[in-house]
Amino acid sequence: MTAMSNSNTDTAATREPVAMPAVGQSRAEIDRLLRSVLCDVLGLDKADVDEFDADTGLFGHLPELDSMAVAGLLTEIEDRIDIVIEDDDVDGEMLETYGGLLAFTEGKVAER
């Protein structure tokens, strides 16, 4: 076995652990994880994201969420919430509002 360099170890030690949700995860936990993903991927301020409600506009409303950021956002949602998002699942409605994205994510968790 090859020894790992300190730089790899340091990087792994500084990353926040990925939260692996349990089946039947609560809406509050999914909401918390989703808000965390939005902050981390889009560089949004936590206080601003904490103010999001179901009607808060996302795609087309947040300059940080452009077409290039969508793939990164969805990949991070898959990783942190342990779901699979198929290309056919992605549409404008799911990304239009925070409530739409939350409902979509809850639906994917329920499919597991």
C-alpha cells in the first residue's frame, strides 16, 4: 500500500463530512441539507438562504444559479442527500423556486 501524502490527508481532514440521510428522513433535515448545498455550491450567504421560503425564485432569479451552475448544484444534491437525479428529471419547474426544488428533492428521497 502506498502512503498518502500530507497534502491529501490535510485536504480530507478539512472537508465537511457528507451527511448520509436515512430513509424516511424528515422534511426539516432535507431542508437543512438543501440550504447547505445552495450556500456551498453557489457561494450564497447563509443568512440570505435561511430567509428563503417556498416562493423564493431560484433559476432566473439568482445570478449565481446560471446554466453552468445547475450541473454542479444537482451533483452536490445527489452526493449529500444520497439520491440519483436522472437527466429526464430536470426541468425548469423544479428549479424555479426553492419550494419546487425542496418538493422535488423530497420526492427523490421518498423513491429510495
